[in-house]
Amino acid sequence: MIKFKYYLGERVDTTQNASVTELFPALAFNMNFKPRSPEDFKKFLYKLNLKSAKTKKTFVNNSNIDAGQKVIDNLTSMTDKMLKDKLENAIGITDYLYDLHNDKPIDKVIWGYREKPKGIPKNHAGDIFVFFKNKKSIGISLKAGTKKSKEPLKNTYVGTQYKRLGVDIKPLENALWDRVYSKLPGIEKFATKKNYIEKKRDVTPLFVDLFVNNREFADDLYKEMLKVSRQQMCKVLNDMSTPDFVKWVKSTFNIQRKGETVPLILVKAVGKTAEQKGDDIADILPLVVSHNAYLNKKSVQEYFIDVKTPEDSKTIIMTIRSDSGVRPEKGSTGQGRLGQYTQLKMLYSGIKWYHSQNT
């Protein structure tokens, strides 16, 4: 599924953007190419035959080769600035792969687009997979941003996590009706508390109309939706035992996993540089003795989770928000904000602060 974000009315294909920084470094390394500029990289890509013997090893299967060709073909659809930024990130990641190769010789790098390479767990969070000549392998989760930016280390959805945890979603649905959806003008003609989710094709247009005609009220309802969703998620987490919470974090977040058969490492690209990033939470998880989730009162989207060990404490930053905008021409499907119901996006963005209880 192609994913889009909307910035000031401009549609941005996030799948295309991510693929540039994932696929292109793998292709460059496997072809022994060292790009030095975006233009240099583009010339290399446009000359490639993805079905040649040397390039095929970058892909898991033929359908991924076809997907890779589409990524190259779609470069012309990206804005000049976005393309330049993403190609510079790809250069930084390519250089990182060559540095890694100097320390530990690499046999090949495979793009983890949809399916995972043979020998890699299906649920592995890596974006690309490095296979070393000593037969060992690692997965790399790639992020791109600025020096101070905090990229999400996990993208998921509220309802998805309810399902994964086996938690009854009715309390969330009921609270959203009482405090949000029941306030939509004309809702009583189309839906009730019991069926408004089932009748979303009738309910969503009511929100779109409100967004067009009374943006301020529509924004207020969206803010209330965020608050309800965060409050309910905090309750779910606080009702969990700490061992179960730790297990959920390990299985859900893209944290570095050094002790696994195929370790996961995190690499962040800034401009033409890329470096491995530490993960402040990975090492303390086995030591966590308590946790507490609560709203960030200074934000309409964030909530925090305090985790404590016998000696230290850390605060995990979480965000719940819509992942798309409201576009009247789209009708009742694919709308963001209230159009997402229990499926608002949920993100883990790392650690807020660290302190020792002994200081």
C-alpha cells in the first residue's frame, strides 16, 4: 500500500521517499559504486538493468525487482528539493555500508521491501539486510532527518495494538463516541453509539462537511479525539503487568536487538552522513521493575511512559496522531483525523530524558 502524508496541501509519497534511502544504497554497494552527488547517483540508477545477475541479488524476488524499478521511474515525480535531500541521505547510507565493509567484509545487501530474505524472521524490523562473508547477517533500520530531529522508531496504529494485546476495544470506541463522534452535526440520522464504526461510510462525510464549513470546531473534535485515544492507551498500558509491558516493548518497538540471531541496528542519515545510533532503552529493559503511562500536558499528541530500574529511570516518548489530512474530493474513504476512528497512528520516538536516582 502506498502511503502519503500531507504538508500544507502538498501530497508526499512516504513509501517512495523511504525506498530511495533503503534501496539505492543497497544497489550502489552491490554494484561497487560510490556516489558523490545526487546527479552522480541518478546517472548510475538510470543506467541500471535491475534484472541483471549483479543487481538481482539486491532483491528477494521478482515482484520486488518490479517495485524497485517503479521507485527509479518515480524519481521524476518527486520535488527537486525532496529528491536532492533523499539522494544525499542515500549517499550517506552507502558510505556507511562501505565503512562497515572495511571492518567486516560484506557479501551482499538485500532490500527488505515486502518479504524478508531467506533466514530472516518475517517480523524483523530491518529495512535492509547485510549479509557478511562470514555467513552472519544483520538488519538495519534506517531513519533520515536533521541533527536535532527525533524520527519515530516504530510506526503502528492504536487499534492494531489493541488487537495485538488482546484488549477489548469497546471502551475506546465508547469514549470516542461520547466525546467526539456524537458531537458531529446530523449524526443522529445515520448512526448510534453501537454502530457508528460500522457506518463509517455515512459518518465520515459528516466530519468532512464540518471540516469544510466550521474548521475551528472540526479541529477541536480532532484534538479531543487525540486526548481520548491517548488516555485510553495509557490506561491499557497501566493495566498491564510490568513483565507483560516489557514483552510488548520488545516485540513492538524497533529497538536494537544485539543478542538475536539476526541483530537489529539503527542508522540515521543527516545530509550526506549516516551513523549508527544508540538505543537508550534496549539495555535497561531486562532491569525494568515498574512503568507508568501518562499524557504530556504540553502536547495534544504526545504521551509519556516512565520506566524504572532499581537505579535509573527513563521516559519513553510516544505519539498518537492522524497520518493523513482531510481532502473533501476523496469522499468517505481514505480521510485522516476523525476518518481514522480507532486507527490513529501511534509512534515511538525514543527517550525524553535520563537521570540517576543516586544523583
